[in-house]
Amino acid sequence: MASLAGAAQGMILALILGASAWAQAPAEPVRAADLREEVQHIAVKTQDLYGKSAEGIIPVTIFRPAGDGPFPLVIMNHGRATKDKRGATGRQRYEHLSRYLVRKGFVVMIPTRLGYHETYGQFDPEDAGNCNTLRPEAVATAASDQVLQTLDFARTLPYVNAQRWVVMGQSVGGLTAVATVSRNPPGLVAGINFAGGTGGDPENRPNDPCNPRALESLWRSRAATANVPMQWFYWANDKYWGADTPKRWHRAWTDGGGQAELHAMPASGADGHSGMSNDMDRWVPLAEEFLARNGFSKPGTVDIPKASGFAKVDEVERVPVNKASRDNTYAKFLAGNKPRAYAVSADGSNGWATGDWAAGRALGFCQARRGIVCKLYAVDDDVVWVP
């Protein structure tokens, strides 16, 4: 594991070699105190398509429940932006997804892999060659190597039960999840793939990924070594893969002996490739049932209380926040489209959200930065708060 000195050296090296990337990268977000968010740096090593080995120090975002644990683990894996946007990739967090998983009782660990963020510009082990001859096995191996090294680190933490863990990922992270399942690491219970694949370019090749048959062949050849069940989510309007290619990838996996239930989800937003983040209201109930079947039965959804009768939703003066918040955040909540939710804390903190996963996001906005506990005040047209 990386020492503090080693982590510092790695970060200094990243500054020297990747100064242009740092100039483009987003600012470090404020950490979510209520999720006990922290960042640890670990040493990883792998090799690329051409056999060149590399190692580096990568950041791992960690979220965890209150208490000492040990808690079951999710290792969540991020995607891969197109080359012109990759330098702007920041530390990966997936805060809304992580809130759901922490509520279910998981520790969530999210490694930001080699070639991204702090290590952008140094080495790219996920280079899979040119479009027509794309070789996804390089991506699958390099990315899953880092999952397994993150797992090794997790085993050193007293609050993690690494004997019960789940791998997840979105886009190239979804491919990473499938590749990890194919390696059958100890303690792995299940995997979830959100819109997984490689070679997509939604601007220059919408719905037409590079060499998709190569990934078919890879999954057919690797599925036989996979011993745990998976759940795969793909959205009909995914501009990276289109609607049909993921079905062929899934068929190749199951023909090869892998276990995976495919959920072909309806279109979501402008590009269904982001359905994991933007369509939680629809996929979470399916994941809840899948995870419960595999031994993780603690609910992760937000319960919506019944109307309490405390006030009418438009009785602004009754809202237990200060006047500035009533005039600002609560006014925005009232003007927002449904579904909508507003949350408050005992000290007057508040948060609101509209649209997908509104209640969960409102609670998160309310309690995240100060680590306090919030309750829903209003949902849609009902006040649900009880003093």
C-alpha cells in the first residue's frame, strides 16, 4: 500500500507530467461528511495492449455507513471519455449512486484508474488500438487488475467485509465489472453492469461502436470462468452502443456460460448512456430485488412518508427554515415540476430536488456537507414532516 510519502510523490509527479490535464480538470468537490467520504491513494500496476508495464498511485474514493462495521463492499468503476475530453476527468465519486449503496449498508470504493485525473498524460493502459481492429481484452485486463488491487487494499480496512462484495461499473466501468466477474476473485457475490462496453463515440459514430464483434468474442471466451450472477442494464437510446449491440454482447456472455439478466430499459433523457445516473427511479427497484436475492436485503430506497397534516404545501411561513431559505430554496421547490422533494434538518439546513430520485437527492443536498441528519419536509404537493 502507498505510504503518505509515496502518495505525495505520486501526486507531485502527476503535476509535473500532466500539468495541462490539471489545468482542465474540475475543482476538487467538497466531501460528503454524512457519507464519511475520504480519499486514499494506493499503488497499482498493470500493462497495456503492447505488453508495456506501468505502475502508479491512484486515488480511491471511499464512502461508508455510520458505525464500525465490518460492512459488505461495492467496488464501483468509472467510464472512459473520448480522447478530447479525458483530461478533464476528475476524481470519480458517483455521489447519488453511492448514497443509495451506503443506505443499503455497503462501503463504496471507487478507484480512479491509471490514465485519468492525477495520472492523466503519464500512461494509458486502456488504449485498445484503432477503431477497425479494436482489442477490448487490453481494457478488460488493465481495468480489472486495478479492481483486484483495490480489493487487496480493502482487505486491510477493519470496517470492510471483503468476503462479501459486489462489483459494479458504468460504460467502460461496466466492461470492467464483467471482466472482474470473469476472473472469479474470492468473496465476490454478484456484479452489475450499467451500459458497459468500449469503442463508443456518440458524436462521430452515434449508435455504432468500434469493432463490437471483438467484445462479443471476448465475452464468449471468458464467461465460462465466471461463477457469480450479474445484472446488465442498457437503455434504448444509448448513443454509444445503440439498442441492438448490447443484446449481442449479452447473448455472447450467456452462450459462453455466464449468468446475467439483461434489462433493456426504455429511453432516458437525451442519451441513455447516462441512465445509471439519470434513471434511478426505474432501475433501483430492479437492483433492489437482485441484490436481495444475493444476500443484501437491507433496503436502499428512500421511504416517502404519508401526508402529516402539519401544513399545506403552500403555507410557506410554516416551513421550519429561516426566511431567506423560504424565499430561496423553498420558493424554487414550489416552482419546480413534479416529482419534487424538500428536506430539512433540526438546525435549519435544507435541500431540494426535482425529477429522477428527487427524495434521495433532496436529502443528500440537505445533509451532505455538514454531516447532519435531514428529514423530508414535502414531497410533490404533500407536507410529510412531523415536528
